Amino acid sequence: MRADRSHLSALLRSAKEPTGEQLARFEAYLREHYKREVPVSWEMDPEVPVGFRMQVGSDVYDWTPQGTFRQFRDHLLNVREGENDILPLMQEAVDNWRPSAEPEEMGEVLAVDSEVATISGLAHARYGEILTFPSGVKGMIQDLRKDDLSCVLFADSGEVAAGDMVRRTHKTAGMPVGDGFLGRVIDALGVPIDGKGHIDPDGYRPIENPAPGILDRQPVNTPMETGLLCIDSMFPIGRGQRELIIGDRQTGKTAIALDTIINQKGKDVVCIYVAIGQKTSSVAQLTENLLRRGALSYTTVISAPAGASAALQYIAPYAGCALAEYFMYSGRDVLIVYDDLSKHAIAYRALSLLLGRSPGREAFPGDVFYLHSRLLERSAHLSDELGGGSMTALPIVETQAGDVSAYIPTNIISITDGQIFLESDLFFAGQRPAVNVGLSVSRVGGDAQTKAMKTAAGTLRLDLAQYREMEVFTQFSSDLDETTKRQLTYGQGLMRLLRQPQYAPFSHHRQVVILTAAMAHIMQDIPLDKIDKFREGLVGFLEEEAADLCRRVDMTGKLSEEDKEELVDLGRKFLSEYLGKAGD
């Protein structure tokens, strides 16, 4: 129970009964500290062989060797290195240190239910504060009540039992940060799990942090290229944007995120992949793919697998965001993937129900919208005064039977700056990435798209939309005129052209070259099964014949009308040579 300050009493514990002089000194100290008479009683405790331990309400005074050592350790942790070496500072700290009679607020575990511990006695504890248990397990306060509080545990609840003493840390949940985390696989607490040894952090950041204000941001105006032709041409992503990847399970959502990470090689972009509720084998495979393609060196993988506690799954994306903020406020560009927020919401729902919060729609608590908004709002393109760094977020959400109107999908769609919708029918038809042109959108990325890409893409999205509509209607008719047949063939060719194998992102000039040729109908008469081979040959031919032009497109991001005409002429030249060889 919380201490009643109006009726305080002190209980002194030790193996040896105190003398009358010692009791008088204790009473004098309590009188001065609490500004009232506090009666002191003694109880024999064999577990305190040396010194004394005194409890006054929820305040615990520890005058044992263990308590003194703990004070000394905390004192040394507060020593900060200045201009001089750390050793003289530590020596000075040791010389000047004297034990103090400061109380330590202690609590007691009343009950443990699954991953939640109910604790009494911590009258001054704060929401979100980290608590420590005798077994070394840590927990975070998530519910404050009049007489007790609830704490979610970051480990197996079997290591915590009723009657255990609980210590406050006076710290909120934090994440160790630093360049040393690049190329590593860690858990949601920042502990390495890849077997490569300890990581020395450069500092700590709270996992919960206010989002940058309006004046601290600048517009999204720089592209974050994915290397995927269908996305960069129609739904471009800018640095600082939040673009949702949404679709049913096994439709290629993670593949898009993984290709985007691989495409950042050599572009000075830090990547963070947060796996929430995923299979450990899947995370291991993803890490291996990143390593094999040289992308792990600039990537940190944070894993809170399905076997981890709901509390760890809950804090994982916030921990990843804290690490991303470290790089962002250092003036660097960061790409962070949350895979996926559906499982994150489910973990939070489990915790909320265990904490006794009222369930709402689909049994989710009422603050589930705030759960994701306070996470995704931290993504931004910072102003030049703050270093100009950026954090681009790619949250992933899984739908059921393509239902984008479910609770969590609609919430996150309203928070993000657009969505890339992956359709199951397209995926099973062999279209990879299976992007639905009609339901996908990027609300701000167009401002970050290069002029060359805008020029090359032309009316691509409109042409595809018309093709999808025409395709539906022509299923009911067998008699088609030549114009309609030609439009259908053109649309089929575009869809085939947008197919792209995994782990093979296109560079900027390659995308421009392919789109310029496609919009000029150069591939119109190429059979569908030969378009991939034709595309490869065309790109190779243009890179050889117009090497300066390709280099200029990569460097400037611009494509003049003269450059476009040159590419079209070279494309037609290659087409005639290709058709000539095919005829032979």
C-alpha cells in the first residue's frame, strides 16, 4: 500500500539489536527529515548481518554494505568526462564521496498475471518509468492507480514472483544509440543477438520522444528511390515521407521494403529494419540476404520475434525510431521499416486487456490511433537549422482478404502520406511487385520526383488505369476493333515491363531509359514473353551508345526534350536491329 504520510512509523531491521544511543540518533534524523515524531520499532533480521535497513512507509534506508556500494556505484555513473582524463575525475570522485542517508523508494509485487505485475508501495513512480526486480528483469509502468500500479515485463513472468521487492530507476525507457549498431542484429532493448559481441553505445535516447514541430521541418523535396520501376515512376517516395505498404499476407510487402534498403547502397542512407512478431527464421533469412548483397553494413535489424513478450513487441518500433532519430539529428538520412504494425497493434491490445483497459472496436483499446500516430509523426525532413537530416518511414500493414477498410489499416492510412497497395490477384498472376495502380497513391512524393522521371513517365499511370478498366469490359465481348486490340496489347506490354525480379533494383537512368522507350511505344510489337529480354538488350545498347546522356541523367536528374528525342531515336534503331535479327 502507498504510504500514509499522516501516520508514519519506522521499522528498523538488523541481526543485532541497536543500542539506546543508536535508536536516539535514528529518531533525531527522522524528526528532522519528516518534520514530525516518527516512532521507531526494531525487528531482528538475520539477512542484515551488518548495518541496518529501515523502512518508513515506502521509503527504504539501506545502511548495509550492499546499500553503500550501490550508492557509490550510482555516484560513479554520474561522473562525466571533461577536458581532463576520466581517471583523475574518478579519483577525485572517490576522495570526495561520503555515504548519505537518502531513502530509496521500494515497492512490493502483489501479483503477477501473464506479462503484467501489480506493485504496491511506489508512491512517487511515474508513467513509463523503468522498474527493476531482484532477478534482473526489467519492466515499464503502464498503469497508475490510487493504491497500486501495473508494470509490463520485458522477460518471462516466471522470473518475477509475488513478494519480490521492486526498485525504481527514475528513468524512462531508453535505447542505446551509436554508429556501432550499424551492421548488427539487436533486440528491442538494444542488446546484440547476432553473436558478434558487445556494442559500445555513443549515448542513449528515450524511446518516446516528441515529434519535430512545424517550424522544425522542411518540405519533402528529395527523392528516396526504391529502385522499383512501378513505384518510382507512379508513387514516388520522398525523404521524410511516410509511405504505407499494405496488402494480404504473402503478397510481397517485405520484398518491396528489402529491395528499397538494398537500393540505398552507396547513397549514404542509414537503414533500420524493425521486425515485430515475425518468425525468427524469417528475420535470419532477411539478414542473410542483406549481408549477401552488401546492404547489412549500413543497416540495423531490430527483432522482437513472435516468441518475445508482448511488451518487447510493443516497444520495438519506438526503440527503432529512437535509433533513427540519433542519425537524423546528426544530419543524416534514415530509412526505417516497421514490419509490421498490424502485429504491433495486436501486441498492444494484449497488454491493454491484461491491464484491464476497456476494449473498443475489434477489442482494441481507445488509444490505438495514438499508438501509431505518435510513432509515425516522428518521421520528418528536418530544417537546415537542425542539420537537414531526414527519417523516411515505410510502415507495413497486413490486410485480411484485401479489406483496407478494417480498423488498423484505415487508421494508418489516415496517418501516412500515401499507400502502396499490393493485390493478391496480381501477385498470383505473376505480376511482381503486385502493385494495384488504382488504390495506390503518394500524396507528397511527386514533389520529390526528379524532372527526368516526370518527363519519362508521362501518362504511364493513366494508360495503366485505362487498360485495367478496358480489360474488365472486354472480358464480356469477343468482337474487338483494331484500336481496342492495340490498346490492350500496349497495356499488357506495360504491365509486363513493370515486372521486376527481387534483389534487382534499377538505377535512376535505367528507369528513365526504360520508361522513355515504353511511352514512345517502341515495345508495342514485342511479344510478351520476349519483353524482359528486349528490355535488357535495349538498356545495354543505350548505356553504350548514350553513356554521357545516362551519366548526365544520374547527376542532374533532368531530361531535356533533345535528350528524350535522342533516346527515342536510339531505341527505334535498336528495335529495327532486334526485329531484323529475329527475322533472320
